[in-house]
Amino acid sequence: MPRFTHPRLDDVPLALALHALADPNRLSMVVRLAATERLSCAGAAPCDSIPKSTLSNHLKVLRAAGLIETMQAGREMINTLRREEFDRRFPGLLATVLTNAAR
């Protein structure tokens, strides 16, 4: 059973959070997760053509930045946005990024 590391948000520096949100594919994934409660890894993918290894790396970066939580549900990995926790650590950052991502 895979075990994922989910950092305490107090341990996440702003630079790491900004790095995670700076990539267009990861930003697209965060936008998709913000629009729904939870998504499988494949459902979070920004497009069908992204290789699984690249998708896995993007999810790892988002987890390390404290943006998502990944849990196993049967054979699937389910991702959720840690919005409330992230908003407490970086007030207004995610809302601003999500608002401007739609432009």
C-alpha cells in the first residue's frame, strides 16, 4: 500500500508553494481540484497525453507544497485540495491564483 508524505503546512515555505503553483500543468490540476471535492490521479491530469511519470511528479510537487492530500481508495489514488489548511497558512494566495488562472 503506497504511503504519501503530507507536510504540516507550517513547515511549507512560501517559495515552495509558489513554485508548485507556477507550473501551468500543476496550476490546471489545482483549478480542477478546486472545482470538485476530489479527483482520481487520472481525473486530475491536465490532459490525456501527459505521461504517468510526469503526472506522478506533478502530484508529488503539489503534495510537498501542502496543496493536495492523496489517499488510497481501493486501487485508485484520490486527491483532495487542502484548501482550508492552505488558506490558513497563506491567506488569500490560493483565491488570488484561482481567480487569475481563469483569465
